[in-house]
Amino acid sequence: MNDNSKEMIEKYIDGTLSLEEMRAFADELKNNQKLRHDLSLAVTLHGLAQGTTDHKIEEKVMNEIEDLKKNDLDHSILTSIRTEKEKREKQNYWKAITLVGVAAQIFVSLFVFYLFTTFEKVDTQLGLSIGTVNSYEGRCFIVRNEEKLALSNNMTLKHRDQVFVEEKGYIDFQYLDGSKIKFLNYSYAQLNNLAEGKHILLFSGSLNGEIKKQPHEKPLRVITEHSESLVLGTSIEMNSSDDSTFLEVKDGQVQMQLRNSGKPVLIGASEYAISKNNQLSLHKVMEPLFVSELITKDTPSHSVEIDVDLHGSDKIYLVVTDGGNGISFDHAGWHKPKVHAINGNIMLSDRKWVSQKSGWGGSKRNYGYRGREVRVNEKVINDVIVTHSNSVIVYNLPIGSKRFTVRGVLLESGVKQNKANTNPSVKFEVYTELPHEKLTTLTRTSQSY
């Protein structure tokens, strides 16, 4: 083993390879059998040095491998998920992760052969780095070999890592090829890198993806309880719940099909599909009447003016989304939200909404968080609906509604937080129609009141 290979292996085991070094290391592993052997041997010695002493472990691992070769582990686990889904997933996958972790630490030469030849379908990339954490926020962590790992920026993620995002958080992850996945609040997933391509097992929760072009024979697959989606390169938004999966395609195309049966559906740009009750349906995306630019503390007046035609609609959806950097201190407001109707104008800040969800603290009318006055850019304002990203507020509209005018504002209570790295940023969106599944995705990070 030359000095360069030794250094790369040591850095790999310690998890200190940079993104560029990981790409180079992964490419070298594909074509260098000796390097694969040296890596496996190093991983073996590393595991033994940590004190694994069970002399029967080799036999136990061999028996488990033979069982795995006869069964599709991922399929058997996913098809067994029902109402107590998450509990069973964790139990089953921790068992699987235990096996993978033991195998990575204890394999001798015979197992090295298994690992890179006959066992390829299950764990060709066992222990290999697949990308890094770009950023994260809130309560989130990784489980690897039954060990709970705290996150850090530029942290290396590996094949079969499990991703957990709890409330008020996200994990922004980047594959070695530059594809980006963002897991949102209350998400639980597993990252696999198999011979047939990248797999994301999304057991519950939401993700957004910017996927680089994938080899046609190795698409990225996103698997949920209800469906399987093949992504060759596109921008997507997905949500999986107990009873359905929602997939929206921003650009490009994605093929989606039910897990158990059915003809695949091709989802194009500005379309979404829903898999529910063992049926798959395709729809056109309802475009918003208005979407603002990103509003931050650097935006003049910390606000944006909104004026849209309602065309007689009977409902309005006021949406505030985060600016892509999490929801911390995203205090926002709808200032002077006026509906112009045939029989007169009404101020929505004086009316009770049909429903609302917000990312923190609940929405309020005409007063700020903790009972404080509402201030924007050092000025007190009235006639305002206060909320927090990500939020959706739904109002019924009177007959003959023609126009809606409002000022979307970023509140001083968020902008002037005396905390490090505080950078509230939001977008304001207005709709007159939203499907339930889209609402679920928008409010995955929200609390209801």
C-alpha cells in the first residue's frame, strides 16, 4: 500500500475526507481491486481494535448473509409496514443495520470476496461514503450501526445511514455527483447506494430534491410505503404519510408506480401524482396567483406589495414558506389584507379564518408574539395577520370577490433577534385552490392551532 492510499484510507475511516477527496476515492475504488481489499482489511482491523471479540461472530454473519441473499430485505420490511409503521421500521432496520455494522468490522478475506462479488446486490457499497451534510437545523441526527450520531456541517454520510429529522429542523444532504436532497421536519429515511443506483427509503416525512442527470440504467429511486419513483434528473418535492404519497415535479420527468402493482405514470414538469388507496392519479399543478421574491432583512422596507385578481373565487390560501435556510425566527405578517368584492371590501385581519397552520407559535390577528405590538422596519403596524413559516392560512371569500391586496412583511421580532447566525427569510404566496396533499407538504413543518 503506497503512502497516498494509506492516508486516504485513514481519512476515510476517520470521516475527514473532503467532498472532492471522496469523489476521487470513490472513483478509485471502482477500478482498483487492491485498494478495495486494503480498505476492507483496514475496516476489519479498525473494528477489531474497538474490542469485538465474539469468536462465533464470523459464523453468525455468514448465516445472516445467506438469509439476506434469499430475500429482498428492503422489500420485506417495507411491505410489512402498517399503522404502527415507524416503530416496526426502527426495530427491523436497526436489526439490519446491526448486521451491516458487524459485517463491516469483522469481515476477513472470505467476506471481502463476498462483499465485492456475490453479495453485491445487497451491500456492494457497504460502509462507503456517498456524500456530505451541507447544512442542518433543529433536532436531527443520523443512526449508523445502531449508534446515534450528532450532525456537523460537512459530515460524511454512508451507505445505509438512517436520517431522522424531528420538529423544527431539516438536513440538507449532497451526493458525490452533486445531487441535493433536503429532508424536512418529521422525516425518517434511509440512504442506500446499490449496484443498480441510489435508493432513498422514505418511511415518513418530506423531501425536496435537485437531482443531477443519472445514468439511464441507474436511476435514483425514492421508495415509500405506497409507491416507487424513478428519477433520472429533475427537481422534485415529495411527501409520504400513513395513507398516501405526494410527488410534485418542478422540472424534467419522473416515473412513478404503485409498489405492489399497476402501470407506471410519467410525471412531467408542473405536474403532481398521488398514490392513495392502491390507486395512482396524475394532476396539473395549480399555479399560485402570486409568489414573492425572497424577503430578508436586506430587502427595502422588509416587505413586498401584493395585488392579485380573485376571479370570483370562494377561498383564498395565504402561504408563507421559509427561504431555504430553515424556519428559525421567520416571523411574518399579512398587513392590511383587503378583499375587494362587489358588495364592499372586507379586511381579513378582522375575520376568523377557516383553518391555519404555522411553523411556531400559531397565527394571530392584530398582535405579535407574546402579546407584543407588531413592528416592521422600526414602525408599529395594525390590521395584520401575524404568522411564522412554514404556514398556510385559509379564508372563505364573499360572493363576487374581485381583487386581493396586501403587504407581505418580515417582522422586527424575528429580524432583531440577538442570536448568532440569525437570518430570517421568507416568501409570500397566494392561491385560490390547493389539493389536500399539497397542503400536507407545505405544512409538514407546521403546528396546528
